Amino acid sequence: MLFKNLLFFLIVIIPLNCYSQTKLSRIEKKILKQVSINQENAIDFLEKVVNINSGTLNKKGVKMVGDVFRSAFDDIHFSTKWIDMPEEMNRAGHLFAYKKGSKGKKLLLIGHLDTVFEENSPFQTFERRDSIAYAPGGNDMKGGNVVMLYALKALNDLNLLNKSTITVALTGDEESTGKPLSISRKDLIEAAKNSDIALGFENSTGYNNATIARRGSSGWSVTTTGIRAHSSGIFRDSIGAGAIFEMGRILHKFYEEVRGEELLTFNPGNLMGGTFVNYDKNKAEGVIFGKTNVVPQIAKVNGGLRFISEEQKERARNKMRSIVKESLPYTTATISFNDSYPAMQPSEGNKKLLKRLSDVSLSLKQGEVLPYDPGKRGAADVSFVADYVDALDGLGTMGTGAHTPNETVNLKTMESLISRTAIFIYRLVNIKN
């Protein structure tokens, strides 16, 4: 019996763990060597673009980083163009690069040029400490752009892209999308409609995870009003509760009644109240005036909502609307919503694409690649295209502290990630249509 059980393990279990792993071909081994040859140049290039500030609102800086990448894509025989945004949108624009052919799957590769670190940030400079680089925007996501670029460069160096169709989209406002979205994401969506597969190069969660689903992002704002009066009269029948108590009621109800669905989160990002409130949404700054002996006549809160589907988003919004319709005595409340990023759902096509990536990873002895928890990821540009193409994200650099003064890139892992990306792209563009 023991022998039979062991035989069953050898015949059934082991093949499941070694599923369809494809060995590296002779050409793929050449790709690995070429990536290695280019490795130090890749790190130097990363340092160069990190040291150019490209906070979303620094339009000149975003364009400068775009120019550096544009020159690099020109060098590997991509056609490039800069797409300006209307002046009133206060966004720099996007860099697109193209290669057109007749072979394999048509790919859309997505990155972004902007970072959260504006010109007034004290964290501005790439600093290498052994195998770790402290780099503002290096992990999110100039490093991912470099992974993409140097994977393509290795393939181009070996003349392996000559018949391929690839579109590269590097947006200039991913961290704070220009409005309206119908303009700022028009070119990205059009590119997706003409592609088969989209790969996003946001920061990686490791060799063993990739993103097949991302939550969407939506904004919401609540304004409450009350009767301005001396504070000694608050709660009287003629004066009521005031704007801030009404806002407190609403936020407490949101917490108690809207919270709870899996992958649904919402966050009040700023809160102001008093006699007068002036909020500048472009700068995310506000000025208030109010005294402790005056019943507040206005309060405002601005927040964000994260969701895994449009249906979940609408359920949450309807609950929030219902709560806002109620009111404390002599107060009023209104709520408004604005869309930002749609949700990227875990489609069957995304899952099959993940299996292809996992096969590449196993070929490189990097381990199986599994789907990453969408509850742990923010929104990204890949979500805008997920309804049109099979998609994966999280193929960029490994590091820590994204969006903080301690943002890092693990330089030791870059060659492995570029190698995996290069072979993944090589296999995709050689799939027979």
C-alpha cells in the first residue's frame, strides 16, 4: 500500500507542480545575455530620469522626462509622438511610441512619466546605496518604464521585433488624472481597441505575483449647511444642530452602514467646517474661518471610494445618497461623485495571460507567478483598457516605500525582471494569430 501511494504521488502530484513549463530556447538564452550586457546602462538611465523632477503638476518636468524616453525609443526604431493636453487641463500630455508589423499578438505596454513628488518636495535625488536606490518616483514608476524599455531594447538589439506590433503609452498624469477623462484617456483607450494584450509596468510585488485585477477609484464630496447663530442657541428648535454635527452624523453613518463589502473601501481625505470654507481642489488646500462661539454654517468633506466592479460602486453610492438625504434639525446636505479609474476585473483572459507569464518565470527558475490581492493595490491606467483587452499589471521594479520620502528600487532584481519581461514579450509577439 505504501508503494502504491508513493507511485500515485510520483505520477499525479509531481506533474501538477511542473505544469507545462517551457524550456528556454536558444534565442531566449541570447536574450538573457543581451539584457545582462545592457544592465548597467539601464541603471544609469533610471538615475537620469529620476533626477528630473516630474511631479504631475510640473508640466515642464514631465515633458523633459518624456523627451528622454522619446529619444531612447527613437534609438530602438520605434516611431514616437508627444500628445499635448488642452491648456485648461493643466497636464503636460503623453508620450506614445509605435512599432507596426504583421506577426503575433498586438501589444500595448503602459507606464507613466509623472510622480507624486512635486517641485516643492524635499526628496528629489537618486541615491545609490549598494544594491538599493533611494529614488523619488523610481519604484512608482520610472523603474517600470525602464524595465519595459530595456526589455524592448534587448529584443531590438537582436532584431527580434522587426515584424511585431507594439504600442507604448507613457501617460503624463497617472498620479492625478487630467479631467475630463474623455480627453486625457482617449488615446490610451483607442490604443487598447487596436491591441490584443495590455501589459502594465506599475511597481512589482515580487517575482511571484502579478496583477490580474485592480480596484477602481472614485471621488466623493459632501457639503452640509446649518443656521449661523450664537453657539449658546445650538440645539434650539429655531437653530438646530449646525453644519458640523450634520457632517459628523453622515460620516458616522457611512462608517456603520456602507462599510463591510469585500474589496470596498472609502476614505474621507479632508474635512473642513466653520463659518466660511474655501477649498482649492487643484491644490488640495483649504482655508476656513470659524469661532467656537458661533454655530457653523458650512462643512465640506472630500473623499475617495475604491471598488472591484461598477455594480459594487453603484451600491455604495446609493447607500451614501440615502444617508445624506436624512438630516438633523435645520441642516441640509448634498453629495456629489466624480469618476476617476474604472475597476479591472479578474477576467478569464487575464488569468490565461498570467499563466503564460508564470511559465516564463518557471523557465527562468524564478518560481510560479500567482495573482496579487487587488485589495492591496491602488488604481492604475491599465484599468482604463481592461474592458477591451486581456491585461496584466505589476510588471515593474521591486522596491519599497512608494509615494513616501523613503521610496526605493531594488537594483539587484532589475536584470531578472527585465529578462522575464523580454522573454514574455518575445513569446507573446510570436503567438500565431
